[in-house]
Amino acid sequence: MNSAGTIKGQTGDWEIVIGMEVHAQVLSDAKLFSGASTAFGAEPNSQVSFIDAGMPGMLPVINRRCVEQAVRTGLGLNAKINLTSVFDRKNYFYPDLPAGYQISQYKSPIVGEGEVLIDLADGTTIPVGIERLHLEQDAGKSLHDQHPDHSYLDLNRAGVALMEIVTKPHMRSSEQAAAFLRKLRAIVRYLGTCDGNMDEGSMRADVNVSVCRAGGYDKFRATGAFEHLGTRCEVKNVNSLRFIAQAVEYEARRQVDILETGGTIRQETRLFDAKAGETRSMRSKEEAHDYRYFPDPDLLPLVLDAAWVGEIRKSLPELPDEKKARFVTLGLSAYDASVLVAERDTADYYEAMLASGAEAKAAANWLNNEYFGRLNKAGLAIADGPIPAKANSAIVQMVSSNLISGKIAKDLCDIVWNEGGDPREIVEARGLRQVTDTGAIEKAVDAVIAANPDKVEEVKAKPKLAAWFVGQVMKQTGGKANPQAVNAILKSRLGLPEEG
Amino acid sequence: MSELTDLTLAEARDAVRAKKVSSVELTRAFTGAVEAARPLNAFVTETPERALEMAKASDARIAKGEGGLLEGLPLAIKDLFCTKGVRTTAGSNILSNFVPPYESTVSQNLWDAGAVMLGKTNMDEFAMGSSNETSHFGPVFNPWRSRSSNAKLVPGGSSGGSAAAVSGSLCLAATGTDTGGSIRQPAALSGIVGLKPTYGRCSRYGIVAFASSLDQAGPMTRTVRDAAILMRAMASVDPRDSTSVDVPVPDYEAGLDAGVKGLRVGIPKEYRIDGAPPEIDALWAEGVAWLKAQGAEIVDVSLPHTKYALPTYYIVAPAEASSNLARYDGVRFGRRAQGVRDIVDLYEKSRAEGFGREVQRRIMIGTYVLSSGYYDAYYIRAQKLRSLIARDFDEAYKKCDVLLAPATPCPAFAVGEKTADPVSMYLNDVFTVPVNLAGLPAIAVPAGLTKDGLPLGLQIIGKAFDEATVLRAGRAIEVAADFNAKPERWWRAA
Amino acid sequence: MSVDKDTVRRIAKLARIALDEGRVEPMAAELNGIVQWVAQLDEVDVTGVAPMTSVVAQTLKMRDDVVTEGGTADALMANAPDGEDHFFVVPKVVE
Ligand SMILES: [Mg+2]
Ligand SMILES: [Zn+2]
């Protein structure tokens, strides 16, 4: 589905328009403005400096690595790097916000406009505009269910660096929204700027959804005027790729139902309830906010050296889009290539197979048609699968060089999956080499023909039955006979035409 | 008048170095003076035991031939500097039980130089005040009294406790902080020297923040030489403060007596204000004559935006303060109100109980000027004015090297005299505030007495990071003024 | 611009300072006094003037990405009005 997700209403068609704000935790050892650790899952308040706790007189000093990661991500998003950016204070009271303000970037973010290409199921690719990326501090964590009338505060996360990545309202369906988040996650993982781990909250998406009458979106794109779009609702903290589609579908339908019954959409913050599969209003966020942003006087404007940005640009790894293009030049289909580059781990695995000698197309086919299925069935990520890239590469190479048959390759894969070991050694030790010795194959063919005179008669009328003979011969040889050789000998012995 | 407590910092340093007096003797003299001066209410927390321990350690180092710039010298620390293990209140009820687990960079620099801590001095709450009357721990009384009355006078503020402690010879010197005049104004009202260095010269790490873009620590001393000595020890380049500037700290004492021959001294005409007592103008004219007599070249300059400095300050400083003071919420440290319904109630009651009226007023103003719809009209406009004020100084310094101005528009006033009208209190800082807005160094030097016998100060304002010239010109004023008057020690009888 | 009583209540709420009803009126008067006094800034033409963004002329210093702090939960909790098992404790927060 390349075009907009259209919702059929009773009064006509509606279009969905989606924008996203993604909070991605910067991969760094220490926090954005302090020397406390960012490691996940530590004892309460054990990774909190006096700065993070907002103690009197404590001052922020920025972590160079976090700045570098933001720049790197901006470059990965094909975005403009702002050589001067400013840290502002966003003022509000909340127990998990120790200083009473969050240091963030409001008017002058470190990264400006950019673009991400997303790959859709129908094989098309569409661009999604990036509005900005800015650096800010994460908040602490409040635990509310430990005690009937107390909340407990753990500030370990307080001050961890986040990149807030804001898109333009360029996504038009739940599929596109999910594809964007998947692509963004792939990019930051390729870059090594965020681990993309949504379970641990390293990546959190807030999704802005609105609906408008068919045609409204095109008018918006043509004029830039938001009046052509509907009122949006922000769905907070959608924490998995699966939920994002559900949340968008539900929220869009809800808005259409309201509009079609003569209601109006109230701009509000809503929470996705994964259990119920619905969004609901967050009343607590409804009170009027007035964040009183102003430049943080404890910090100076962040001025980047253009040469440093240039060095970071030079150090960027090959990103999914470039990698995909390169894979296509190796003979892969666009679809196969996009599957292989979708996750950095997958692409790395595939490239490791090529590096140890597998042919590009054969390796891609083997992964897409064989190995990924096995991983899926076992519920394993590629990094956790039991067969190393080198071993799968060996299997693919042995097939390509006719050392083993495709059938044996599958059996061999079973053996390596369950028992481990070097595939080449296993083939030798267990005598799995393909039989290419014509004498031995002829013997097996003759034996099958001799044992089945009735079938020999039948095959003359129905040449397709030849396959049955091939199967029997393979059985006799324990699957090791070279199928082409078996075919050729059978045909000559049975007097069948070559093209059969 | 041959008590140990009458020594200047320089004299005490030389005596200790020459082993004419031990740090323990010196320290005992001062802890005694501190105790005897409790009627002044200059200290929030006295630390005599710690002082004695530090003094003993100093004497041990001196005996071994070691020792830093301030070895064995007893100082008082404004209670805005966090001192590890010693209660630090910022003059506020909300921090009345706060014991920092860390040391401010400036105080650490002093201990590293061998100084001895006598205690923490009283101050206006969160440094918001010009009379030391907003302290939760009660007002500080100026050691000086008028010849015509025994009324208790304010020492100025916010570093009023430090000013009184230095003026009353309760310590050799003290630290202060200056956001809009809080070192120079109390120094002038208490007859001592106060130096506010260039913004970025002293680390702000560990100093309870009032207005981050304006706050600077500096020395409060009895002589200009002492200010030079203490300044050198306080200043440092600190990786823990993003606004600490990476310039070397010179030996300020070395060039102190080089004189002002050929120095171009600017006289800013806008500092002549209507309604100021004639004594202020007269003293200023005298100052001009003194410097001229010593060979300085006098230049008339203009700082056209001077009159806008105070209103600009009263937007910028409260705005920053309203945000800086949000952390006092009764959750992680500080006072928490009892019997609260929920978290919002906890915040609102803890802050209402913990902050005094002036602090609340400034938080309210700051919140207002930053709030939606007012930000551009107030805060942004004020920051533009600040650019213009800083530009005025840049222009003036094309024609001169330092500026000479009065330090305050009036001498010490009576306790309670200006508390009813906030704006009249704010006007106290009319001559000091522009300097903070521009981030420049300036010194207040005692230069004369009113006919009622109260001290008045003159101010030398310098170029950024040119404290050396400021001190040299200040020394020239000090020499010419020959200010030797001391307050009577009436509190000892009290 | 003048500060009315509703504004005072709103600002006090934003600043999280409990203000007894009896203090609203005097606070409005005090704030008005200050606001009217600072209004003199309006007479200055500030067109083309950039707001001051930093007092010192230097670029933002950066720290290395090294863990140098933490592991000080006891010291962190020492001043806490209420704490338990290294957690800060507050009245239940309803989300
Ligand atoms: Mg956001
Ligand atoms: Zn954010």
C-alpha cells in the first residue's frame, strides 16, 4: 500500500496524517551533563551524581560523546547540522525532574531538517521529512505501585542523554508509521548512536495522528498550511513496532467516528493502552502548561567546529540505503536487499558470509529461503541463532560447487543447528559428498528400472513421472547423487526426450 | 589596638610565615572575637573546633617548611558556598538543615592554600537583598553606628555577614558573592574593600545559585592588598563550571603599588543621579582629584543606558532565580512541609514555608516575566538591553582603562528603613548592577566618612579579566584616602 | 500591562508557592509596582539588537565520556526529608 491509508466513512473518505516524536537514548557511558553512568538496571539511585539530583550549586558540563552522537545521527538522517545550538531550560515541577527544569533544546536544536527513506511492503520507497533532532536530559523514574500512598523515586535515568527526533507529518498509514520507526531504529543501530531497544525504553515514540477529508493532505503539502489538516492528538509512549500500527488504526478510526457524528476533535495527549488496544485521554497532562523556556545560563551556546563535523561525517558507516543499493549491484533483487539491510545484525551476518567466500545471490537465497525461516520458527534473533555466518557460508559454497546437493544442504543445516561443528568436516566425516561418479549413479538407475517395470511403461506415456524415478534414485544413494547426473542418465536409459 | 585581630591579611600572613605568631594563636583570637560579636549576628554557623583543627594542621605544615598562600589564616565564608559536612543555608529556612556532601571550588581553593574556616556568615536569603534583612536567621548589624544616633544600621547585602565580620575584625577576610552589588555595596556600607571579579574568573561550582549569568564570588577584606591576595587564591579555571573562563590567574599583589601614572580614568556622567546625597558627589570629585594628583589622565565618558540597568537586572535576575530555585521542592533535600495532601500540596506548602517574602516575590516576578505571552516583552527585551549596556562599556573602554564611580548612592541606613518598598531597596544597587550585567570586574574601596561618621566607598570598574589594573587603581584610592577609621566595638559591651 | 489577582494566582500556581487568599491582593500590588517600574525599558529602541546569550566569550567546554561519579546513594539520601531503601519517598503521584 503505497498511497494514503484511507478510511471509508459514512459521509465519505478520510485520510490519515501521522507525525512522530521519537526519544532515542544516546549510547554513551556517562550522562549528558554529569559523570554518572548510564548503565541499565542498576540499584536505585546508585548512578546519580549530585548534578543529576539537582543539589544546590551543582553545574552541568556537557559530555562530548553525546554531542558527537547527535551529530552522527543527524548526518545519518541526511539532516542539516547546526554549528551553533542553544540549551534551554524547560521549567515544570514533577518528582522525577530533580532541578525543576529539563535541559533541552527548544529554539535552536543541534540538528535541523533531514529526510529518511522508508521501504514499504509493495517494494516502493517513500521519503519522510525530519523536522529536527535535539539533545535533552531524560527524567528519573517514579514507582507508584510499591506502597498504597507513597511513590518512590529513582533518579538513575535522570540526566541520561536523549535525542528527540521530530518528523514532519508525512506518514499516511499505520504501515508507514511502523516502517518509519523500523527504519529509524535501523539507522541509529548502524550508526551506533542508540541501541534501539524498545523494551528497555531506549527508544520511545509519541505518535501524532489526525484525519482530514480526502485531498486535504495534498493541499497541505502544496501550501504548507496546517489548516488543511485535522486537529491532531498525541499518543504517548508507543513502545513497540506492533503497537504503533494498532495505535494509529484505533486513533484514526476514533477521530473519524467523532467527526462523522458531528463532533470535533480536541487537541490532547492520549495514552495507548496495549492490553485494550485503544487510546485514552491523559487527564493529568491536561492542565495548562507554561514551560517558561529560556536559555540555560549555566551553559554557553554549543558551537561546533565544522572540521570536527567533517571528521564525523567521514567516519560514518555504510547506512541501510547505501548498503541496499550496493547489494542490488551484486545481483540481489531490491526486495531481497531491503530485507537483508533492515537490521544491522542481519546485514553484518550476510556480509560475513560473503567475506568468507559465499556467492552473493546464493547466500541471500539461502538466508531468505532457509535460515531466516528456521530462526523465525525458533523465535531467535540472528545474533542469537546457533549457526555462525562462516558455517552458513560454507554450506552455501559447498552447494555452489556441487560438493553437496540442495537436499543434503538442508540436512547438513539441521546437523549444524543441533550439534554445531564445521560443515565441511561433517560432510567428510559422514560421507555426505554428492556422488558424481557416473558408474555408481548408473548402477542405482539400473536397479530402480529393473525393480519397477510397470512404471517404466507408464513413464513413456507420462514423461512427468520421471521425477518419481529421480526420487527413487536419490533414496537409493542416500540423497548424495548429483541430481543433474541422475536426470541425464535416467533420460537416456528410459529413452526420454532431452527437454522433458 | 595591638590585638591580633587587627592585623591585615597580609600582615598576618607575613607574621605566620615568619613564625612570629602561630595559626592556632591567631585562630583562637578570632574565634574569641566571633563569639564576643554574637550581637552583630554576622555568623549563621560558627565552626571553632574545625578552625582549631585546621590551624593545628597549618602549624604542622609550617613547622615542616610547607604551606600555601594563605597558610594558617582564619577566614569567614559566606553561607552561600557549599562546605562539605558543614551546614550551608543560603540564609534560608528551606535549607536550614542542609549539610552538603561536597565542597565549592572556591572554598576548596582556599583550604588548599592553607586557610582556616571560622564559620559561615549570614546573608540575605539566597543573596536576594541589599541590607541583610531578608535572612531567615535575622538581620546582621553594621559594626558602624552614626555619630548622631545609636540606631542599629544595616551592613548592606547580600554579603552582610561577611562585611560585618571583616569590618568588626572577626576574621582576617571573608568571601562574598556579587550578583548585583552584593560584595561592593556591603563593603562600601561597612568601610571595607570588596572586589567583584570578571564573570568567569571564579568558579560557581558549589555556590548556591541565585542568578547564574550574574553571580560571581569575590574577596571582602580590610585592604586592597588583602583583596589581591585573596583574589588570587579564590580564582581558578574549573572544568566543573562551563562558564569558568580559561585564562591564567596572575599574581595580583605583585603590581599593586605600580601607581596610576598615565592610567586613563573614565568618569561616566550618567552616574551622577538626582537626589543622591551631596556627600556622594563630593567624595567622587575627591576621588577624581586623588587619581589626577597621582598622574592619572581623567576622561569624561558616557554610558548612556545606565538608567536602564536596574530594571533590566530586575527582569533577568528574578527570571534566572525562579528557575534556579525550583529545585527547592522538599523532595530530595531541604525542608518539607508536614501534613500535605498530595505532591502538589507538598511543593506549594514546602516552598511557601521555606522561602521568605522577598524570595517569593522574586520567584513570582521571574515566573511572570518568563511566562507565555510575556517572555518577549520582558525577558528578551531585557537581554537586548543587556547587550546595549555591555556595548556602552566597550565604547567607554576605547577612551579609558578604568572607570571611577561611587559605590553606593547612600551610606548605611537603619534596620527597617527600606523594607516596606521593594523598589526603594533595589535602588541601592544603582551603581553596581550595570557592572554585573556586563560581567566586568569592579572594586569598592572605603574612601571617606559622612558627617555622621559613616563610611562611604568609591568604585573602580575595569575591563574584563583586568582585575590587576582595578586593584592597582583601587590601591591608589586607598593610599590617597588614607582611610584608617574603625568602628567602635560597641557589641562587646552589649 | 498590569498584574491582576487572577494572574497572581496563576503565577503562584506555576511557581508552586501556596498563597493565602489574603496575600493575593498585596502581592498583586507589589508585582504591579515592579512591573510598572521595569516598563521604562519600553522607551528604548532595541531594533536590530541581539539579546545577550552569554557573558563570557568562549565556546562551551565539554567533558570526556567517562564515568566519574555515582555510587554515592548514601550521601545523596543524607539530606532527604523522607527516604527508604535508597529511594526518595513522596506522597503518591497519580498519573
Ligand atoms: Mg516532545
Ligand atoms: Zn523530549
